[in-house]
Amino acid sequence: MKRARKDGRLFHYKVVASKMTLVAGAGRVSFFKKGEAKASDRNYDNETNPVTNGNGGRIIGITADFHAPSNGVIQVRPSTINILDGYAKLRNCGMLELKIGSDVVHQDLLSTILPAPPIVFNSERAGTNAIDAYIPPSVGMERPSQSNWILRSSQLMIPFQKALPVAPSESLELELSFMSDVTIPDTLAGYILEMRLISEVYLKGSTVARAE
């Protein structure tokens, strides 16, 4: 494990991840909150906060990803094209709030760190009976993703110019809520949203803790 030194303390870089299975109709989702994610859906000890080795740490940035149920491949068919519509609502209306202790230290849009859904061209049914009926596949055109903040343009990441310090005793929570009275669409039930914190974890001595 490669280590570095800052302010007289040794630390190592670690990306901590929290995955939450989406529930249809939910208006809020919490990540990194103590006791929130089960052990199989995180890569850190379930302590007060994930950015700790008993000696504190700092948050450098936030990234995200979206997965199919059971972390499998996202499959979209003509009959399930509404998955993309649900994803677009999730992305376009999602708001993020990062709390350290009781303080809100950052607010942002989920669209900053999730890629834009493609523009979809649906085909019309061809044929007049069950024998020769044919539905051509839908066609998607990629849309470039870009941050709304010029300093991070074209980055699917929320970087902090000054890393956010987190003490071992402080709680940490990243909460997703929605604007426009939107809740998680029925089509996304069972899908997984993953949030990641890029962090510096200070060491006790020269050891690196492993997640249990």
C-alpha cells in the first residue's frame, strides 16, 4: 500500500463506496449513514463514518454510478424502454446534500456526476399479423455530459479544491432528495445507485485498516 505524508501524519488514498437499492416511491435516499448500507453493499467498516481509520481523514471528491439489479448488466428492450425515462427523472431531479456532523458542507445536483441518458428514437410496428409483425429496435443517440460549473466542465465528478476534513467522532451522510415532487419511478425499483467518496484516510502508525 503506497503511503504519503501530510501535516506530519501518514495517510493513504481510498475510494469508499455505498450502494443503495432503489425503492419505488421513495423521496429520499441516504448513503454512508451509519447502519444504512449492509456489509455487502459497502467497502468500509460500519463505524461512525467511512473516512476513518480511527484517526480521521479528508474527502477529496464525489463520484457516482448506476447498476442493474444484482449489479448485473443494464438491459433495455422495446418493452422496457421506460427504464431510461425513469433514469432521466432520477438524474434530472436529484439533489445531493453532504453533511459532516450537523453541518451541511456541500450541495449539488445528481446530474453533475451521472451521465446523461441517450436520446431515444422509437420505431413503429411493421406488419399486419402475428406472423410478419416486427418491431425494429429503438435507437439511441449519445448525449455529452457536462457539469454546470465551469471549473469542473466535462468532469463526471464533484472535486473539492480544499479537501473536507472529517474527524473520527463525526457522523457523515450523503443524502439524495428530489425536486419537482419527483420520487423514485416504479421502473427503477430494484436498480442500484452507487455513491463514492474519494478520500485521504489518516493512518494509525503505518497500518491500513481492512473493511470487515
